[in-house]
Amino acid sequence: MPSSTIETFPNPRPERDYRIAINCPEFTSVCPKTGLPDFGEIRITYVPDAQCIELKSLKYYLIEFRNRGIFYEHATNQILDDLVQAIHPRRMTVVGDFSVRGGIKTTVTAEYQET
């Protein structure tokens, strides 16, 4: 599990529902079966509650996946879980859109809705 802290800052308009979209087109991790690098894009969309994600800390958090052996499904869900824990959004979607490997393209979508 990545050790970088996801930093936050106060939502400047907590009374309003608005959507924040973050694209991270240079996500890398390692295939746990082959040890070869995996490449993809992580797209995060969320409606903040009291806190927003600080982008520099998000960048460092995602970099920690670079040498980690992890399946696409686990990476996408881990990112969602860690971000939800950090900011407790009203809604959040994390999409892992991974590059073609061996003729197969994979996209994983994980969602959270405040209850």
C-alpha cells in the first residue's frame, strides 16, 4: 500500500454540489505475474464535501504504484478507497484506463456514493 499521505484542503464552496475531474495520463504499475510495467490513465471525478484533494500530494501518491506489483482491478479500487478515506466525498468515480497489452485493453471503473 502506498505510504504517501494524500493531503487535502477545505472545499471553498461546501454548500454547493460541483464536480472536480482529475486526469492522470501517466499512471504506471507492475504486472504481478510477469514483472513487466503496466501503463494507463487514471481518471478521478468527484463531488467534494468538506475537503478537496491537493494535487501535488496526489501525484506523489500515484507515483508510489510505479514499482508495485498489482492487478488493474486492485489498483483502481485501492485508489478509490484511499481517496474516499482521505476526503469523504459526496460521490467519487475512479476509472483505470489501461494500455493495450497482448492485444487486450482493460478499463476498470470503481464508484462510491455517500450514504
